[in-house]
Amino acid sequence: MDEPQKEQDSPGQSEESMGGLMLQLTMMAKAFIRSPRRNQLLLLLFGVFVVIVATAYFQILLNAWNQPFYDALARKDLPEFLQQLLVFIGIAGALLILNVTQTWLNMMVKLKLRQGLVEDLIGQWMQPKRAFRLANSSRIGVNPDQRLHEDTRHLTELSTDLGIGLLQASILLISFITVLWSISSGFAFDIGGYHLVVPGYMVWAAIFYATTASLISWHVGGPLIGLNADRYAREAEFRFSLVRVSEHVDAIALNSGEADEERQLNLDLAAVLKAMRRLVTAATKLAWVTSGYGWFTILAPILVAAPIYFAGSLSFGGLMVAVGAFNQVQQALRWFVDNFNSIADWRATLLRVANFRAAVTQIDTFDPGSSRIEFATSQPGEMTFENLAIDSPAGRSRLREDHVTVKAGERVIVVSEAGVNKTLLFRTIAGLWPFGEGRVGMPKGENVTFMPRRPYLPQGTLRQVLAYPRPVGQFGDEDFRTALSAMRLDHLIPGLDRNLRWDKDLGDEEQQGLAFARLALQKPAWLVIDEALEGLDDDLRERAVGILEKYLGQAGIVHIGRAGLQAGFFPHALHLVSEGEPASATAGEQKHGGDHRSFWSFGKDI
């Protein structure tokens, strides 16, 4: 099979497919509500709320402390000055405790939020057959590791920082806006003989100041959302290329293909750097706005409070209180400006994670416009195929025998004409390829094992590899030893409890041997094989057939392979034949057209 194509998400297409921000947030909120971590998160968030409210209270006390402290300085009143220092130590000590507590709570919220989100996504992704269907029906499913690992980490950290920051800004705004209003509530301006009273004019000045900064930041920084999404897509492509090269270093070295791979890696890196340069340009433009407003903020509150101070309505200490309150209010109102870069980053990351979850949860209802094969259960001890036809872009293939019943203990081989895709039949029987016509009936309540051409050896101990996907505890130590000995793999017995990359540490022949040793251990009632016997040398094939005879003597076996192979062992034969164009291929291709990677396009890779 060819390598799957890389992710090519376009920010615009992704957002459109999800229906916008509110739909994404609603879907993620539903996932949170159903999460087993919900109560733990709510408890932590309540603790954050309490700490933020307490912090706001002590910050009000600290701001009020400015007046007696600076007035004492202005009067050169040493006893009062020392007294206010003691007051400051008490307030600062309380704020220190609250800050440390909030830091711990923030980190715990990130931890639990990430745990809940990743558990939800993995749970959805690992539903039966979903990962396979997603990988072959959507570009989103090509490299889900990026979304499950890096994107979820980034999203949960940004969500926590931005969410708690917004809550803190809101509480500070409510707390200090009353202070600022009371300071400037009774002041009047005398302009050209007119007596103009503006109640709470410092509040309105702070709102105007922060609003203009927010609007300009939105106008200048808006493109950052799409640019961040594009950067993450390019990063995912680059990571995919690196993993692909790492997994195929032997073939690359044998073909002296390092120069070609280096060129492709540099092209992918160039795409990442191009996306980053565009991001740098946009971020620099936004920095002119945020930094400019940040520097002017040093002077702005003094300019706004100056009329009251020079009119004699405020002491020097009162001016410091007004400046502190103005800074707190406009800082709360400027939360959007100060965090716009992070908000754009959060929005882009939410887009990718929400799109992935939507694709996973909706994949079961995916319809490329082809008719569907019916998958059902048959009587115990029987596997049935009724009028089975399989559609793919290469054409339609069909079992020549319209009504097939394979009984327990029977051994059947499926042979085909040249050019007919036998692996597609294997995946159809397994329920992975549903496009075509007819009916597949699997024996009710009986275990069916599917054996692909290349064995899958999961990460773990050799016991776990042999028992996969069953629990190791179902088998005794002697069972493992007997299974390995049956395939003459006795040299692996001392390593039963070693945890290695068995797909890397063992040769091809040993890996194939482990696959058949797994059958000797598990003794499935039914076995469907996809050409796994074809690539074996004569000695290994003889041992493998011996496993089937000795340990699966009562099992029903369907082997999809070549005619003449072990003819005596497979006395019954079925025939897979080509019928040309599929009935609804044109409709399916027109529905998805262009560069959309559907189940149809997957057929071209097989």
C-alpha cells in the first residue's frame, strides 16, 4: 500500500466544516459534561474562583493603602510611614499565599482538562473500525497523533490560561470600577464658561481607551487565527515526514535514497518556515499596537486624573489611588488586547481539535454515495456470504458463488483472477469496507480472528504480543512456552517478560512465526487469512500449516490467496471475479470530487 497522503487542512475549509466557533464550543462542552473528570474539574474551578475573589479583595485593600502611605510620605510623617509598611507586609503576605495557591490550582486544571480531553478523543477514535475509516475517508485522520498529543496539550493550556485570566480580569473590573467611579463622580469641567459634569468620567475614559485598543488589535491581528491554523497543519506534515523516514530507514538506505528524502524533508521544513514567517509578520504588526498602547498606559492614567488633582480635589495619595484604580480597570478592559495573540492561537488549536472530534464522531454515518453491504450475524457454527459484490474505484468484484456457507471446521480458499484486489475482500469480511452489495454473516457469539499479510506486534512484553488483544492473565506460562515451541521459536522463551520494539528487534521470519504462535495460543474458533501463507519459505509454511492442523483443527478457516497453495489443506475453493465498473462509482466520485480523500480514494492505494 502506498503511504497515505499528508494532511492538507485549509483553515477556511476546516472552519466551514465545523460550522463556526459556537458549534465547536458546544460540541466540546458536551464532551466535557460527559467526561468522568467533570466533577474534579468543577471542584478545581470553584477553588480558582474563590482564590481570585479573595485576591481581588486584597488588591482593593492594597490600592486603598496607597493613599495613607503616599500622604505620609508627602507629610514626612515617619510613624505613619512605618505603620503603613506593617500594613503592606500583611496585605502582601496574604497576596503571596493566594498567588501560590492559584498557581497550583491553575496547573491542576490544565492537567485534569488535558486528561479528560485526551481520554475522550482516544475513546471516540478507538471505537471499533473508526480509526481505520477515518484514516481512509478524511485527511484529518492521516496523522491524528499531532491532534491527540500536541494540539490537545496546547488547547488545554491556552484554555486554562485564557479562561482564568478572563475570569480574573472580570472580577477586577467589577471590583475597581466602583472605586474609579467614586473618585471622579463629582468632578466638573469648566470649558469656555460652561460647567460640564461627567459622572464617573475616569470610568468612561478607561472604557474608551481599552475599546479603541481592542478594535484596532482585532483589525490588525485578525489574520493570526488562520495563520496559526496553517502553521499547525504544516508542522503536522513535517512531523509525519520525519516519522515516515524513521520507519523506513532500511529501505531508504538500501536504495541510496537519502538525497531524495533529504530534499523532501527540506521542502516540508520550508513550508513550516514559510508559515512561521507569515505568522511573524502578522505578529509584528500586532506588536506595534499592543506595545504602543502598553507604553502609553504608563502616562494615560495620570493624564486622565490630572484635572482632578490640579483642581485640588485630590491629594497626592488620592492621585495614586486613582492611578492604581484606572490601571486595574483599563488592564481588565485591555485583556482582549493583551491576549489577542494567545486568543488567535487558541482559536486555531480549537479548530483542529474540534474538527478531529467531529470527524471521529461522524465517521460512522459517512456516505460516499455507494450502496452498502449488509453485515449481520448468522447461526453459530456458520459464516455466510450472500450475493457478495464489492465496489471500489478500480471496479466491482464479486464472489462467483452467490450463496456460500462455511461451517465450523471447514477450510476454504478464495482465489481470484489476475488484477482483482483480494485484500479488499479480506477487509470487507472484517467489516472495514462496507461499499458494494450483498450480505456478510458472521457466526453469532463466536470469536473470529483476522490475519493480515503483515503481522501487527504491539508494544509491550512478548507475553502481551502473543496474547493481543486478550489479557495476558487468560493464559498460563506453559501456554506461552508451548505456542513458541510449536513454531520453533524456543530461543524467544527467555524474553517473554522483556518489553521491546518487537517489530524492530525481530526479523521478518520471526515476526511471521509469532503471528502463527499467537494462533496456537489463542485457538480462535474462526480464522480469516489475507495471503499470510504466500510470502513464507517452505519450512516456515510447513510449520504454519502444522499450527492450523494441530491447534485449529475444529476452526473454520477462510484463506484468501493463490490457487494451488496447500491444495490438500484447503479442499474447498471460492472464486473472486471482476465485473468492471462499480454500480455507483461515478456518483461517489462526483459527490466528493477534487482532492477530497474518501473511501473511494483509499481503494487506489490498496
